Amino acid sequence: MKRRAGLFLALLLAAVPALAQAPPEAATGRTEQHASIAGHEMVAAANPLAAAAGLEVLRRGGSAVDAAITTQLVLNLVEPQSSGIGGGAFLVYWSAAERRVATVDGRETAPAAARPDRFLGADGRPVAFYAAVVGGRSVGVPGVLRALELAHRRWGKLAWVELFAPAIALAEQGFTPSLRLRALLARDPFLRLAESTRRYFYDADGAPKTRLVDPELAATLRAVAAGGADAFYSGPIAADIVRAVTGAPVNPGDLALEDLARYRARERAPVCGTYRGNRLCGMGPPSSGAVTLLEMLGLLQRFDLARLGPGSVAVTHLFAEAGRLAYADRDRFLADADFVPVPVRGLFDASYVARRSRLIDPARALPGPAAPGDPPGAHASDWGRDRAPELPGTSNIAIVDRAGDALAMTTTVENAFGSRLLVRGFLLNNELTDFSFLPEENGRPVANRVEPGKRPRSAMAPTLVFGPSGKLKLVVGSAGGPAIINDVAKTIIAVIDGHDDLPAAFDLPNDGNRKGATEIEAGPGADAMAAALRALGHTVAIGDRPSGLTGILVTPRGLEGAADPRRDGAALGD
């Protein structure tokens, strides 16, 4: 056993340098996408099989939550690189009958044995990202099933057991993997190292299989369908999860049965703010999504983006500058608010945002790195800088049902294929690498440091937008790691300021800034945009930016759904 573990570690370390700069989920080309129009109900998801399964639930009279459960379970099977029951999720829900927005936090938690130095090497320096990801040490307590169960108890209509049937049938009958999944499997150097993942994903010659059948996942889902989420968080399934984590051949972890039994999803108050008369609501800490999104949009509110034109050099410059400032605040202050005081309202307080916005010069980029500010109730000097690598694999689900209820749910296993540990047919997350690898800086604690029971900071930004009349206008979210916030902000600006339809908004280049270089998405016009921004003083990096937007826009002609052309999703409705 020691010899096999040593070989596994040697192969792992050999693969790390080449992947040091890898994107969250590698780009695999574009698929042609068109708006899907429906009169009454719609599901937008990152895979057509998942969207179709969710839509069938709506046709049977299910609620948006019912459809989301089925959609997520099918995604676990057909898009395992991005999300699943071994991961976590944030859910933002609009109840038309109650006229209220609610949010459910299904983020993973650190084990009780976790300590702040979890990802430091013997020399006291952070280990390489993939050296931390692969194995058991990166695994947090999964939260998806507890979150879905909580939401189902509040807003579900159909029986829990019914919602598992499509995923169970597909797992038993098998399916043809998407071109994207096969491309990611071909590139991943870790899944072939363990016998369980190699046997499931690859043929005898090492090529990705052209058909996947997962009877183990079907059995797991049958158990949870019959016994509820308790069947996952206790008993044989929980024991196998703990065994896989603590017995991993490399980086064994310290997850315990008590950690699983103790886990609870939480219904939290939404974080809401305004942009040009529209009301936006999203998920608060431990997500940084809504807070940073609202700060960014607030910083841009004084500029006439409609006149300048979303996608123009002028707007891209302003957008990048707003991102630099908002992400600087995010990295200093945002973390799990159950553990640290997070100045949620202060970061998009009108007077604070106005002061920060005055730092943006329409004719010139800010010199040097952007510094965090001092929002009401907080001081940047109290905290150290965050050192979380953040390279997640993620998925977003957008749903509107016949009752007018709506849901945006962003769900993840963190890096593509998570920790690469396969248990009972599903992959376990590597969510703990969303914590800062360095727990302190010059004696000052980092807000997002590892602590027992804490939830790592996330950039996931499932968002609901309501027009000036108060009616639902847009349901949107994205995959893409920390750049999720930029990609959702880009979409909202395109819809509100540019009056774009969703496919046009999604298709706009994913340009922006996350406190470092201004990132320009590779493609037509990228070189010209980069040159224009450099002339304004930007440091520019051109590269792939494979977001994973899905959304539904409420229009006079009905529900308009779309999926990101950078992936292979679909929007389907009636």
C-alpha cells in the first residue's frame, strides 16, 4: 500500500507544474446558442439532458425547487466535473405567493479537526494548488442534499422520491458524454491515477468512454430518495465518504462521521440592492457574490454606460476599474459571517461607494495595485490579504415555474472533478482549497482562513433581478470561479444598459479585472481591445475565459432563456 501511495504521489507531483496556471474548467470551444422562448415555465442548465429532466418535472406540476432537485441530480451524472451531491450550493428563491426572496446556504464546512495551517508545507509556505486539491485533505462536508431537502420542505410540491427517478434511470441505462466532458476527461492527469475513477471514466486503453453507466450512483440515489438526506449524512454512505477521505492514497484528510452528522444547511436573509431602479437580490456570506456584484454596479452607476455602449473600450475600461476596487474589498473582508464580522451593507453603502467610485478615472487606469477601502464598520488594516487560489468547476441552474416562482442555484465541487475521489458513484469536492492558504499576514488574521466548522468564501452569484415595477425581470448565474461576479455583472449591464437579449449578453467577451491584470477573453477583437486598454494604462492578459452562464429573462413575449455558448447547456420551456 505504501509503495502504491508513493507512486501516486510521484505522479501527482509530476503533473502539478504543468497545471499551475490552469483555468477553472478548460475551454472546449463554443456551441451555437439561440434564445428559447416559453410562455409559462422554463429551465436553463449546463446540459440539455438535465434541462429536459427539470422541465418534465415542471410539466407534472412541480415547483421550481422540485425541478431544481431533478436538474441537479442529472447534472451530477452528466456534468460530474462541475457539481453533484459530493459538493455544495447556494440557492436564491422568489416565492410569488409570499412576495419574498429567500436564500439557502448549502456551502461545505471544514471538519472539526481542521486548522489554519492546513495548506502550508513543512517550510511554512503554501503548497502548490494541485498538490492540495487531489486527495482527502481538500474535502469539505458536502452540503447539496441538505440544501435541497431544506428547500423542498419549504417550497416543494411533488414527493421527494419522485424527483430522483430521472437521474436513477439515466444512471442505470447510461448516457453519451458530451463533447465537453470527454475533452475534459482527456486532459485531466489525475483521474487515471486511481482505479475507481479510471475504471468509471476510461476505456482499457485510457481513452474517455463514449458511454457512461453508473449503477453505484443509482444505488446511492435510491437510498437518499427513500431515506431523505439522512441516508447520506449517516449510515453506510457517510461511512464510505469518511473512509475515502481518511484513506486517500495521497493527502489523506480528517473528515469524521460527526462532521457529516452535524452538518446543516441554513436559510439566510438575502442580500439586496439597487441598480438603475432595478432591485437585485443574491446570496450573502459565505458567498461574496452578491456583495461584490452590488459594489461593482454601485461604482459604475454614475457613468452613462448605455450611451458609451456595453462592450466598448470605454465601458470595458470602467468595468475593469470597478472590478479592481470591488475585488480588493472582497479579498480583504469577505468570509463566513458566522466566524468573522463582515461589513455586508458597508461595502455597498451609498456614501462609501461614491467615495470609491471617485477613484475611477474615465481616461486612465489606476496606478499600481488596487487597495481595499474602509467601509462603514470595518478597517482594512485589521485583516491580512487573502491567499485563496480559487480555480473552481461550477454550474448554474435558472428556473421559472407556472406559479411565477423563480430560482437561481449555483452549485459546485470546486475544481474540475473536485478532489478526484469517487465514492459510491459520485465525486467529492475539494472545497477547502477556497480558504486562504496563508492564515495570517504580518500578524494580522486573514478573514477567510481555515477554521473548524467554517464555510469557505465563494464567488458564486446566483441572482434575481426585479424591474422598477417590482416584477421579476431576470434570473441569472454562472460558473467560472472568482470571475463569476464579473460575468454576472457583465450580463446585468448588457440587459439593463444595453437592452440586449440574453444570448447577446452572454456572448459579449468576458473581459474584466479581479484586482490584478485586466483580463481580455481571447477571440475576435481581443488584440485591438488589449491595445486600447494598454494605452489607458492597463496591464492586460489575453486568454480563455470559459464562463458558464445560464439565465431566464422575463419579456413581453414570454420567458426568454439562454445558456452560455462557451459550454453545452440549454434552456427549455413551455
